[in-house]
Amino acid sequence: MRQFWEPRAMKENIFRKCKALWNRPVRGRRAFFGLSGGGGAMAFGFMYLFCLLYTSSFSIMGVRAGGIEDLVFARFKGIIFISQLKILALYLALGLFFGLSMGAVLWFVSPMRRRPMRAGAVAVAGALYALAAALVFLMADIMKHPALYNEHFYARGPVRAAIQMFITHGLPRPVPGLLKGVVRAPALLLLANILIAVGRGAFNLYQRLPRYGRALGWGSLVILAAAGTLPWGGNTGPNIVLISADSFRHDRVSRWGVRPGLTPRLDALAEEGVSFHDFHVQLPRTFPSWYCLLSGRYPVEHGIRHMFPTSREIASAEAPLPGILRARGYVTSAAADYAGDIFSRMNFFDRRRVPSFNFTTLIKQRGLEIHFLLLPFLQNSHGRRLFPELLAFAQNSDPRFLVDEVTDELEYLKTRKKFFLTIFLSATHFPYATPDPYYKKFTDPSYRGEYRYLKINDPTRETRVTTADRRQIRALYDGACGAVDDAVGEIIDCLKSRGLYENSIVLFTADHGENLYDRGLDLGHGEHFRGDFVTRVPLIVKFHDAYREKVAIKDYHGLLRQVDLAPTLLEALGIDDGGRFSGESFTAPLEGRADAASRIGFAETGIWFVDRGEQFFQKQRILYPDVSVLCGLEMPGYTIALKEEYRELITIAKHRTVFDRDYKLVYIPTRDGVHYELYRRADMEFNNLYYPGHPEAVRLRVWLEKFMREREKARVVNHLYIPCPGGVHGSEKTGP
């Protein structure tokens, strides 16, 4: 006789018990809900483990970053653990919800069955329904936001690429929506059960209340309803609504550009307002560019000269425009999606709906993006509140999310007397990862290269970019421009529906432009100044009613600088700027008068993020390490900031350009000395006309040297501009 503790006997005993549990008849609502809910939770728990095993390395767009991975796991174990625990909890909660939904269905149909259902069948039904719901939601979101899943499907070999291509280009668009409707039906039954139970409980509680309690309750409801209809203040304006799009080129406004019909809403805004056709930024990187716009000062003056300023530099940097407006009673507000994390570090906005970004955000992002089976359930405002790191996902830049935030913000701002609202859209920044239908609006359906859904940012791949790749990347960018245009249109419609449009200055611009492989200029912004595509950006301004009658022009082709915008806005509002800007107002040409200002454009580069690549500009600069060496983590907060020891080298290595309506001079410091290039701005072949005695080169060099000596406080050593003690804003070091 075998003893029960023998292995074989134990197995048989366990098997018998499991079989008995499996075949146990299920009776009662709690049993149905418990078994089915448990099955759903187990299914989603399995999905969590699957995603961890499927993609667990610290990689960016499929490129494994081993050194960063080692640092992360060595120093941030606690953050990783808490983040993954939070993700697991959400998996289990969702699985439980879907399981309970199936439990509600099974309990509802159980009286119709001759035989009671078995426990095992109920649990399996809950698990299968949960898995089916996850797959349907995944399929729908792959169709809607394909770039978010590129790493998990398209970049994982031909089979998984074919699956994603079938979903995005082979599956009829209504199918995912219909399937989502089917899988939601059991959830509706569950919610109906919950509402009925809550309603019964509330009614029973109401019945137990004394008469005076009931009267008090009804009276409170009437008072609250009446209070909601009272005018608690109103907007008188004039307001400013500043809409900007990252990397938006001037020639992508279809009214002036290369693709007719691309931006109908911007065309309509231009029809109502004034278009400025030669408007240039002073540093084509996001952080410094915004400070130039909001301060009306050059980078050396406001102190933000690259993307990785320290907390000390930000604290000492000023932006007079928001401060002046705030002192005049304006509520200042900013709303942005992923590239607008810079606004979280600015202290001159009263209200902010923006992402934040530091190294811990990067860790949380990576910890979340590997869970591609969970992401479809987070594509809503609740998901973004639960996981704020979603706001900074570059591969999920859907302007619709930001439009929703702006709509909510305007509900508040319409009750304020005056407001200055800044809106920053990121869809046109690479990787140009836009949702359906924009990602395939202009692309070739037959394209099968690696940039099907987004532009992967890897400088080592640039030498392998083909002609077909370039066409695809430009088409993705144009789709992003279309997405931005629709978002601008929705924002304008929102202003009109709330009675805010006519008495607001509404303007559209960009923080910088973008090179798109134009005649050998490669891709990106801020690396060089050959051509005008990165400094020249759109500027369309629709003025408020009180000033519109003074405006005498529809188009202006004179040279304007980003630093000129702030004083112009204040003068149009009748507000004295107190001489706090380096830029000069251009209201004179707006009103049909001669422009007294003699404007010369100036721009400088920021930081080159990488130290490798075969692009021409990598061979025309002073080389220094890549950004992983240049920057460190600033405490507290793990902010990524430039190390002090590289500050002067970065400043010395900057390219600079000065230009007027006709000519552009580019200053290029290298290890072998300083080189200059001179171009006619109208020459799209970019023929270098420079020789030392060229009269235009001499004239522009004199202007540049005066600018560098007076504003930068630089000295010239072997033709290099070297910052003098105290000459670089925020630097305490001296010497070359």
C-alpha cells in the first residue's frame, strides 16, 4: 500500500483534488464572479511576464544601450521595482475587470442552461475573454498608433513585421472598432450590475433618512445647480494664444509651400491675419529657442544656450514677456506634449499642463514601453494621469491628447479676465510618429524599409539611407504637419465656440525648422547653417479686434528675428516694455510705415549630441565627446545637465551665422582653424562664395565681430571667439 507522502501518491492526490475543483458545479453570483475574475487576472498576469521576457533590455528604438542599462540596474533598483509593481497591479486590475465582466455574462445566462457550469470552464472563460479583449485593444491601437509598437513588431523580423503591416494596411478600418464593441458588451453588463447595486443601496439609504434630511439634500442639489449657472467672472481680453509646433518648416504651410492642401487651417488663419515670410530663430534647439522668444533676448543674454542647462542657469535666466503680462493681470499658462518638458523647468507660468523629464522619467518610460500589451489601455486621460511618463513618449505623439488638455484649460481661462496661453505641439519633431490617418496620408504603401512608421534616430544609420527612405521620411514629416494643422484648427474652433477668438492675438510659429535631406543638408536641426531650413520658420499672426483695424498689410517679406516678436506683441497691446528687450518691434511695417530698424539676423548652434557619423558637418567642427559624456545627473531630481568642465569648449565650438535679406555668412571653428562660408540666400545649390576680400563677407564679418565683442564679451585668438571672464552667462570659469 502506497503512502500518501510518496511522490506518485502525492501527484495522484493533487490531480484528484484539482479535477474535483475543476468539475465542481458553480452556483451563485459570487462563485461566477470570483472564478471568472480570477481567470482574467491570471491571464493578465501571464501577459505581464510575457512582456518582461519579450523585451527586457534598456534599449531605445530597438538599439540596446548596454552602458546605460548597467548604470540603471546598479543605481535605480528601487525605482524599477516600484514602477513594475505599479504596472503589475494595473495588469491584475484590468484582468480582474474583464474576468468579472465575463462572470456577469455567465451568471446572467446560467438559468438558461440545463446543467450547471463547471468551475474550470468558468475560470477558463474569464481568462480567454480577458486575452481576447487584450488582443482586440492591441490590434486597434496598432492601427491607431503604429509607431508605438514598431519596436515590438515591425522591427522584429519579417513575420512580426507582416502582422503589423496587415493590421495597418490590410485590415479594413472599421474592423477594430467593431471588435472593440463586441468585447465591451460583457463589460457593459457588469457595469449595469454595479449601477443597479449602487442604486439600490442609495435608495435604501434615502428611505432611512428623516424628512428634514431629505429636504436638506434636495435643497443642496438645487443650490449647487443654480451656482453652476452664475457668472463667476468673465474674459474681457485681449488675450494671447501662442501656438507653436516643434521643427515646423516655413515651406510646409501650404499657402506658401511645396504641398498644396497640406495645411488648410493654417491657410485660413493666414487669410485672417498677417504672414511673415522671413522670420528666423536665434538658436535652433527647443530650450534656447523658447527663451529667445519669451525673453526677446539673444542666447548669450538670457543664458540658455543648449538643451541641458543646470538648475542654476535656469534660475538666473529671465523671460520678461510672461512677467510683464502677469503684472498687467494676465494669467499665464502653458500646455505641451512630449517635447515640451522644458516648460516644467520654467517658473514664469501660473499654470502648466506639460510633461516633466529627467533620468528617472527615462527609466519609468522604458519600464512602461516594454509592456506593449498594456499600452492600449493607457491611451486616454486616465492612463496619462496614472503614468505621467506617457506624456514624454516620443513614439506616441498624438496631437489629439494635447488638444483635449487645451480644451480643458480654456474652460478655466475663459473665466479669467485676460490670459496668455502657450501651446507647443511636438508631432513634427522626429521620429515624426503620428497616429492614423496621418502616418499613411502621404507615404508609399509599398515601402518596406525600416522607416515605415517613424524615423529611427540613429546617426550610424544615416549613411545607409536610400532615396526611397528619404521619400518615406519626408512623407512621414508631411503627415505630421497635417496632424499639427488639424490640431491648430480644433484649438481655433474651441476659441471661437467660447467667444474668445475675436479678442485674442492668435499666432502660429515654430521653435526651429528642419533639414529633410534637402540637396545634401542631411536630416535634423541645430548642427549647421547651410541653407535656411532650420532657422526660417512660419509666423502667422491674427491680431485682436482693437489692433486689427491698424494693420495695413497681409504679407511681409522683410527680415525679422525671433527676438523681435515679444516687443511687437506688447506694443500691439499698448503695453510699455520698459526697454527690457534686445529685439525691436515691427509694428511700423505692420501699420504701413517704414521700418526704422536695420535688422541683421544672427543664430548659433547648440550642442552636437553625437561625435560620430559621416555627415559633412561632423567634419567641419571642433569635436568633443557625445552627450552621454558631456552631461551628468544633477541632484536633486536626477536632471540631465551639462558638466561644468565642458562649458567653455561647447561655447568656443559653436557655429555662428549672420545674414540679411540677400547674403549669409557662416563662422565655422575647427581644430585646424576658423573657416567661413558665404552664400546668396536665394541660391538653392549653396555655392560657397567666400573669399577674404568679398565685400559682403567683410561687411557681415564686421557685424559679427561687433556682436561677439559687445554681447558675448569675447576676445579673438587666432580668429577664434574665446569667452572672456564673465562673458558667458552663468559660467564661472575663464580662459580657452
